[in-house]
Amino acid sequence: MSKPCLGLALCGSYCTYETLFRAAAPLAEHYDLVPILSDTAAETDSRFGTAVEHIEKLMELTGKRVVTTIPEAEPLGPARPMDALLIAPCTGNTLAKLAHGITDSAVTMAAKAHLRNGRPVIIALSTNDGLSGSAENIARLLNRKHFYFVPFGQDDPEKKPNSLQADFSLLGAAVEAALAGRQLQPILRR
């Protein structure tokens, strides 16, 4: 029996990548992973590593070429359907685009194409403005069919009081719950 297909889409919250790669390794045992990167993630070097290094880690984890363009992402809907799409990390910028139907990157196109099939999109937040500018977009997607969240909380309330980050140790559980049509609870973590 073949493994369920799970899109793994990364946006530009580079500080979470090492944690994400460790948390995503067990997913590769249970899912056929399709790697997807936003333009920013595919092109930007940071103090947390180069874009080339991140692409190589994703290819090593998934055994596949990384999807980095809108034309590459569009067939992930009807032509090459996935069972679920995990956007981890999902930045406030990508969250806003998803909440308002903007399709301008491989990640947002993968989500749009995937949603055509009525299958779950799981959001693993990592945003410095989750309790300010992005709060409205979180609320929009919490109330929208086919969107689920990896439970999240404040990652540094003293230095970054508006910042939210998903609990990456719950990626697998959140995906399983979403595939069963339910939101993993509680959504808010300490």
C-alpha cells in the first residue's frame, strides 16, 4: 500500500527551519512528502543558512526536487493531488495571502490548487505579529472550511509579545487530525 501524499511547504521564517527539519523527519516515514518553497525561502540566504542548504535538506528529506514556482505548484491540485498540505512555517505574510485569496508564490498556488480538491491545509504559524496584525487573518482561517492549525503559543512573550509559533512537535498529530476532519485541540498552548 502506498503512503498518503503530504505537501510540505516552507515560508521564510528561517529561525524555525532546524526545528522543522527535525520534526518533519518522522513525517517522511508515514507520508510521501512533496517539498514546496515560497520564493523568499527558495532565494534568501540568512544567518540561519543559505537557500541552497535548505533546498538540499528538503531534497534529502523527501527524495524529490523542490517545487519553487507557480507553474510547478499548479498541478498539485487536480493533476497530482495530495491528501493534505502542511505549511510549516507559515509566516504572517503567507497567512494574510491565504486569508484573502492571493496567489503569488509556489506555496499559495499549492494551497489554492490543493483546496480545489476539498482536502485539508494545515498551518504551522511562525509570525512576529500573530497577536497584532495577523490576528484577524488567523481568525478568518480558523473559521474557514479545510483549514486547520498546528497548536501554537507565544514563543517569547517578554521580547516579542505579539509573536506566535506553532508547536512543531505536534506536526504529525495535527496532520492526522486534519485528515480525520478535526482540529487538534487545544489550539492555544503555553
